[in-house]
Amino acid sequence: MNQKEIEAYIIQKYQEDEQLMVRIFVEWCHENNLDPEKLYQEAYPAQPPNTLLKQLNAEREPFDMTVDAGTLINVLQIFGNDDLAHIVSVYANK
């Protein structure tokens, strides 16, 4: 692989992982009767609506397993979404 192919591969893998993170977030919200877009706006009020979140929320396919809050929080933090992880923990503790 040359440098450009390596960079393209890394970007592709990150985007796939990011999609999985958003799908996990959307699933957890639906399992807990919460609106994922509302929680996202609560965590990031200055940001415009998240296009990927809107898309994956509209195309939601339920997981075959339950997503627990601890796992979701860890996944969000891996991607640097600490504010969203905090909001999830607040709602998980209600």
C-alpha cells in the first residue's frame, strides 16, 4: 500500500467506526424511549443538527442485543464525545 491508500483506509475505518458509535447511541436512546437528536442537541447546543445522526435515526434497524449505558458511555468517550457521554449518564441515572 502506498501512503494515499493507507490514508484512505484509515479514513474509511474511522468513518465505519463512527457510524457504529452513532448506531449504538441511537439504539440506546430508543431502548430508553429517548429522542437521540434531542439528547445530541442538549450535549452540543451550538452545533447544527448532526446529519449522520439524523440519517441513522431515520433508517434505524434494531440491534439483536441490548445496549447498556456503561458501554455506550465508553464508546462515546473513545470518540471524544465527552459532553454526549455526560448527557447519557444523566439520563441513565434518572
